[in-house]
Amino acid sequence: EEKPLKPITGDLREPRDRERTYLQELIERLNEIFGKEVTDEDKVAFAVHVSEKLRNNAVVMAQVRNNPREEALKADLPQEANKAIVEAMTSHSTLAQKLLSDEFSWEAFLAVLYDMLKKDVAGSLVEEVRR
């Protein structure tokens, strides 16, 4: 008995579905960090704001690209993320204050930033939170 041929294009939805699931997981992680005090859009905008500031730092980006999370979090990312958060404080003061005063939230947020930088999903994350 012959097996049916699979289409050359395969299932094009699968990669998009995986990315959407990943983006939803990042949003959930941000919700766990920040709670319901502000909208999802504001949480995502803040994370994107900080990650984009970090993306402009060649040293941080090299460390993120070339190291697992545990190693990158021991390098320049925490210090540079702290600087970017302080710079963003005026426009994102509620979220920044939580990160700077709550060690658990800070560590969880650093992990989110690393993942956003590693997979370059800031734009997609903004699109996902708009849905």
C-alpha cells in the first residue's frame, strides 16, 4: 500500500502557531511579574522599550547571542538593564519601581528580556498584545 505524498510546503501554520504560543507565554510571564496594575499593552511596551535600549548595546547583544541565559545574566545584561530601566522610569514609572524594589520581579523580568533579545520578538510581541 502506497503512502500519500506530503505537500512540499508542509504545514505552514505550525511555525506561526509555535511563535504565537511563545509570545503568549512571554505576555503571561510579564503578567506574573507586574500583575493587573497596568494594561498588557503597557507591560509589553515597557519590556520592548527596555529590550530595544539593550539591543543598541553591542556588548550585551554579543553576550546574549553567544551564551545561555545563566551566563548572560552574570555578565553585563543586569547592569545595563538597570540603566535602561532608570532611563525609562519617567514614562514607565509604575513598572520600573516594581522592578527596582522587588528582587523576584527583577530576576523574572531579566529572564524575559533575555528571551526577547535572544529571539528578537519585540515587534511580534507588540502585535500579539494588540489582539
